[in-house]
Amino acid sequence: MTSFSALSHLECPRCGATHDADQIIGLCPCGSPLLARYDLPSVTVTPASLADRAPNLWRYHELLPVRSPDNVVTLGEGMTPLLPLPRYGAELGVDRLLMKDEGLIPTGTFKARGAAVGVSRAYEVGVRKIAMPTNGNAGSAWAAYAARAGMEALIAMPIAAPEICRREVTVVGGRLQLIDGLIGDAAAYVREQPGYFDASTLKEPYRIEGKKTMGLEIAEQLNWELPDVIVYPTGGGVGIIGIWKGLLELRELGWISGPLPRLVAVQSTGCAPIVRAWEKGLPESEPWPDAKTIAFGITVPKALGDFLVLQAIAETDGCAVAVDDEDILAEQHKVARMEGSFICPEGAANFAAIRTLRESGWIRADDQVVALNTGAGLKYPETVPLPS
Amino acid sequence: MTSFSALSHLECPRCGATHDADQIIGLCPCGSPLLARYDLPSVTVTPASLADRAPNLWRYHELLPVRSPDNVVTLGEGMTPLLPLPRYGAELGVDRLLMKDEGLIPTGTFKARGAAVGVSRAYEVGVRKIAMPTNGNAGSAWAAYAARAGMEALIAMPIAAPEICRREVTVVGGRLQLIDGLIGDAAAYVREQPGYFDASTLKEPYRIEGKKTMGLEIAEQLNWELPDVIVYPTGGGVGIIGIWKGLLELRELGWISGPLPRLVAVQSTGCAPIVRAWEKGLPESEPWPDAKTIAFGITVPKALGDFLVLQAIAETDGCAVAVDDEDILAEQHKVARMEGSFICPEGAANFAAIRTLRESGWIRADDQVVALNTGAGLKYPETVPLPS
């Protein structure tokens, strides 16, 4: 009988050290994020047998780190729609354009995936109090799942984060600390709080496991045939690293084959450290000064996992692209008018990038392109006009 | 070979007349809403064979009125989670409490179901311009699906409707008319607009077909065993009528058996025409003067389908209950803190009703109770505090 989870151990992608997964652990002593590794040959479930499982991310439980179903903390997250955008795609010159809509998930953004798996696994290894810095949406999600688990959550958030996120953290009983600064300043605050487990992006190993389910779902929804390109708005980068990791695991399982999709990291010209590192051919990014963009979720001047993002792009023949705020808003409105979907600015940044990449020829007219809309436009009411 | 849809004809539940379904049609000439009827014996799909279909409401296409898959207008709606609420249920004294979370759907409310099916079918029979009065969320949904279909939408909405709905209608290119009054005043405005198909609640026959999929999904998610009680916040009443209709169809198909769940219509004490009619034993409601409640979506002083709601309640041994606004908000906050879910006030009204009905003994401790959270709390930011 297969175990509920095939989790084997934790591995450092920088120094190669391995660590016991069944302990409370953050970074590798070398300072790098840790990645969960699985005993994939022990996995006996098949793509066909998945069909009978409920349409949420826990359908992939063998590839997730939670060892007992009793520890699963869920609000029904996952298996979000993968929608064709025929009218808008034609306008962009990309007929086979698809959008994975992560607005249809608890708390309204893809952050719910990392929170569901991260909180579940933290609970399983014995954590009862978490703290984290956030640009808003991750805090909303982690506070919600912590409440569902009966855990305490301390969320540190820049004052400029979306207003709704403050309300979300508070209504579920989370402790909110507003920070007059950026996410790095919030991280500094969190480091000084004793007694809390630091659940910052990539400082614990399991958030990424939740995020990777976006990749698993895209593969399953396309009947295990991969698209040519996946485009992702990149702040901390866990989403794009997670998708890459998930697809590599599927390939090792033999569920998919051939080259992986070219992964595209999209940033704003107001905060584009990874794009700059990519263009310079550097293995890591440098902190971006005076970071500012309407796509607040990707305002991350220096990401802990930048080197993994750059590696994911390089190894899949992908690229990194920066787009202007005004183009982001213009595309957000076009998607809404042409396809009826009110997406978030971070999601709209993808489409500005796709337009650029199509114009340059990097995306071909017959490429199948998947764009991740990372959240519901409902969380960003101020990005669209209020008629009176 | 089964047809994509088993739609047969339209039937008047008041005078019994039948009408051709393949025409543009609103009410029965007798003034009653029309109901879609299906050739159920022709349906060959089985519950087991549903498992392979995508997790959205179109999995039930034989029981939906759209004849061709080419006319399906979808944003990925349906198969929302049915979540156990163990901690909050224990506090309410209802251990087997479940919440169907309609916040995880395009435009963030259950209105997407009616809009997806209503717009698709309207398009199929040749409508290209729709108009409708709304308390907000239905307008957001119909405008979105109309945009997706390439149709024109005119949405008339009270000024007091949630602000986000104005933005949603406008961003997808809908024409918005703000009304200084209640939904009835908006309806009067719509009636005067030439050239538009009037898609008001129950004035066209297909919105209810989308709503009934909530009932189909509950049955499927409980493995075709029905709960004891289903609790629904009731404004226009299409949701509760739809659930009832859907379950009756499933029983006729033989997919479920035994008595239907007791259906509970929940209203606010600030607008409780159906509760009053129920208590008086009347077959129809009387217009409620000075209607006002925080649960704005159920501010409907006189519903066109009130007689059907009362019939659904009576025939399932259900009831109608009114709850106070302060209790609604108190339950909304309790659900959030105890289960991590930020629900809408209309959804919270259910829980205030469940508390009342449990205290009176009408709901028993071992009853399995399903409450419909009709929308995401994200659309009602002002119902929770903004910390600073």
C-alpha cells in the first residue's frame, strides 16, 4: 500500500545537504531554501485513477508533504479553471492562449495553495504559532488557514498593501502588524518576534509544495500534454519555482515527457531585479532600489529564491520580462472587456509580457501559452473606475 | 446517442400551459415564471460516468437547457467546495454541519451559475442585448458572462448596492444605470428600455437552471445521499427553487431516493416577506415596506417566485426564518475566526438561522445540515473592521 505522502527528505539545492523532513526546520544551515524530495518510485497512483478524486489540490497527496490525511487543513483550494481566451488571444496574436484563473480559490489568490500545504505540514510537525511578512495576499491566506487549523498567526504587512488584506487577516483572528516600509522591513520585524515559526517565503520548505500544484493541474487539465510556454508574475518567485519542480516530478514519474514549457518570469519595470539579473547573465539578483508598482504583489526587491527562478528560466529556455504599470492596467481592462474576467494587476502583467514577446517573435503564433492569473480583481477595486 | 441537452419544453407551474423552448420567451402569458422541462428518460449518463467530466456545472449538461456545446459561455463556474465546519458546528450544536462555498466562483457569488446558463441559452435562442435589475451581484455576473459571449448588457442597480459591483459591471464593458431606490425601482427602469431582453429574476426561464446545479452538486458531493436540511438565504428565491427543482429531477432519474432535504428559506427581519407569508400560511407574499438589511442581496420586498419558494418549503417539510442584522454579523465573524472562512452577510444569515432552529429543536443535533454561503466576504469589505 502506498503512503498518503511519498515525502522522503529535505534537500538543499545549493550545498546538496539532506535533512530529516520530520522536524521543525527553516533554511539549510548554508542559508539556502530547502526543497522537499519524494520517493517517487513508491508512487503507485496513475493519471487515470486520479479522475475519481475530489477536484482540489489534495488529489495529488502522494506528491505533497503531509503524511496523514488527519493533518490536512483545507478550505477546498485547487483545480482552478484553465480557460481558453479566444477573443483576446486573437487580438494578441496567440490563438492558443489559456488562462489559469487563481481567483477562484479561498482568499481569492494563488497564495491559498502555499498556505494550505504550508499550514498543514507546519501543524503536522508540531508548529502552533506562525509569523510572516507579506505583501498582503499571502498574509490573508496564511491567517485563514491558521484559523482553520486552530493556530495563531502574526502577519506583518506594508501599509501600502491592499486594504482588503488587512481586513481579511483581522476577521479570521490573525494578529496584524502594519509596517511603514516594504516587505523586507516586514521580514526584519518578523525575525525579532520570539516564539513564532518564521513562515516567510522559502524560509520554510512547504509553501512551494502547495504552489507546485499549479503545474500539476495544468498538466492534468491538458491531459498530460504540456503547453509551449507558461507565463508567471514573479515577486518572491515561489510560484514559478514550484511549477518547475512539479513538472520535473511528473516527468520523473513518467506522466509527462519531452521538453518542459518555456517558463517566463514577468516583473514590473518598477521592480525588476530578476529581469536585470537575467539580462546580465548573473546567477542571483541585486536588491532593487525604490521598488514601486501597481502590481503590489510582485514588489519584492530581492527574493531569497532568485537563483532558483533564474535556474528555472535558463533550464527551460525561458526568459524574464519587465512591463510598465500603464500597460498592465491597459491589458487588465482589455481582458475584462473581451473575455468577461476581472483579473488582478499581477495577472495582467502576464498579458503585457505576452504582447511584448509575441511582437518580438519569442512567442510564436502557434505556441500554446498558459498565463497564470494569480488572483481575483475583486481584491484590487481601485484598479478599475467607480462609476457614479 | 443522447443529446447534449435533454431539454424538452417550457411549462407554467401556475396555469400548466406548455411552450416551445426554442424561442425568445419571458413569462407565461398568465404572468407566471416558466420552468424548463426535460426528457429525463432519454438521459443515459450515469452518476459513475460523471466522474470523468471537468469539475464545473456543465458536467450536468444533459440537465441544462443549452442544446449545443458551441453555445456554452463559461468562466469555469461550479463544483464549489462542500466544506465540513467541525469546530463551528460543535459550537452551534450541529456536528454534521457543511458549508457549500459559493465564493469560489467567477465574480465571487453564486449568481455566476444563473448567469452562465442564462447567458448561454439566451445567446443560443438569438438574444444579443440583455437588461436586468439587480441588487449588485447578479449584475456583476450577467455583465461578465455577457462580455464573454460578446453580448451587450444594461445593468440597473440601486445606489446602495455593494460598490464593487459597480466597478465589476463597468470594467467588463457593461452599461450601468444607478437607481435611487430598491430593486423594484430598477426593474421598472428596465421595463422601459426598448431593444433589450429582460433578464430579470424568473422573467426568463433559464437562470434557475444554472442555480439548480447547486442542488445537483450537493447530491453528487455527498455521493448521492441527501443531507437532512439545506439552508438558503432567500431574496428572489431562485436558488432555493432551483435546488428543489434539481433534486426532484435527480429523484425522477433514480439517482437519489427517499425524502428530500427540508429546505429552509432565511430572510432578514428587515425584509422578510416570505417568512411572514409562511407564518400566516399564505400562498404568496405581500410587498415588505421600508426593506433594509446589511445582507443587501436578499433585500427583495416582493419576489416574483415567492409562491414557488413557499411551495418548496411546504413540500419538503421545511420552514422560513428571519434573523437580525446584528446576529448576521456576529455569525459572520464567528465563522471567520473558528473556520478561517470570510463569508458574505447573506451566507452568514444561514448560520444565525441554524442557531435559532437548533435552539428550538427544529434542527436536531444529529441532522446533517448544508448551508449555502452565497458569496465571498471579499465583496463586502465594510462588514469587517479596517485595522490601522
